[in-house]
Amino acid sequence: MSRYRAFLYHFLISLAVFFGLAYLVLFQWYPDFFYTIDGGWEGMRIIIGVDLIMGPLLTLIVFKSGKPGLKFDLTFIGTFQAVCLAAGLYIVYSERPIFFIYYDKHFYSSSADTFTNYGVSTPDPYECTDELTARVVSLLPTNPTEEADLRRILFQDGIPAWVYKPTYSNLEDHMDKVIAEGTNEEELRGRDSKRNLDAWLSQNGGTFGDYAFIPIHSRYRDAFLGIRKSDQLLVGIVEIPPPL
């Protein structure tokens, strides 16, 4: 067998593995707009580099029919590729968004690292919703005294309210409030220096009044999230700089 055929076989096997991993990234770990804003593409680049490029390329370099020790070389390449791919997958998996939190007219996409960075234990998203990414709203106590006490405690500990799990409630139950707090058109267009809003509306249909636009913050991008009012669907990201 020639080295090019060995390369092709290795590439086809890697391609089959890639499709399986791509499904996990696109539909399980970084679904919907999370792929765009929260590192899904960055994770895919790790998988592509290790699975589709590095492994088959090493086979192309070392393969020579009848070469002494070829079996060992191929075994080493396969093992090395598997170890690197497992390490890459661990990074991609551990950085996936597990909570999507609405607080004070903003959305925050949060991985396990988000909670760790603030020195709090990572809550179990399945205690809040039945699937990932858990969509919740952070609500402070309605009693003014209790709210002031909680704010004081969180401020002293350097913890923002939106990473404090006892404040969490299911987002679906509060979508009317979220939509009502959307950014007004004048402010949004004032931030839209690249005229992305009109292109977004043209792509998704309808007029500005058909949607609510909420600032969204994530590891890789800050923008606005468009929500269709008629069915409360989180439609997608509008590339407009939000207030921080």
C-alpha cells in the first residue's frame, strides 16, 4: 500500500470520528447561537487540527510500505492522536455553556469556569431545567430589606447576583418581563454603527417591533440577542456592541 492510500484511509476514519464529535459540539454542547458566541468554533478548530490534520499528516510522513517498525510507528501515531483528541475534547466539554442567565436587563452565558472564577461552587444545571444549556433568570428578593442584605453580602464577597444560584428561576416563566425590558429602537440604532440591525431584520423577517433585543455577554462576544415576541423564541445574535 502506498503512503497516499494509507493517508486516505486514515483521513476517512478520522472524518467519521469528526462527524460524531461535530454533532456533540453543534447540537449538545454549543447549541443554537452558543456555537457562535461561546467558543464552539474555537473548539471545532481544536478537533479539526488534531483529528483531520495532525493524525493523517503524520501517517503520510512516516508511512513507507515494508519499513521496519512501521507497525509501531502507526500504533504510536494512533495513540498520540487519541490522547491529543481526548485532551482537546476535555477542554471543549469543560468550557461549554451550562447556564444562560438573565439578570438586570442583560443575558450572561456561563460555563463552569465562570462560577469557579468568582469562587463559588458550580451549580447543577439539571436542578433548574431538564436540559442544557439551563436558561434561568436571577431574581433578587422582593422585600427591600432582604434585597439590601443580599446585595451587601454579595458585594462583600465580590460575587455578582447572576452567579448566585439561590436567585435562579426558570426563564420561561419570566419571558414576558424579559421582552418588556428590551432595548428601545433609538438606543439600539445609536449603537449600530455598522447597520447590522437592518440586515438582521431582513434575514429573519418582520420589523423592529416584532422583536425584543437584549444585551448578551459571553466568553468570546458581547452583542444583542433578538427575541421574537409572538412565540418568545430566542432567534439569534445581532452584532451590535451592548452596554457593559
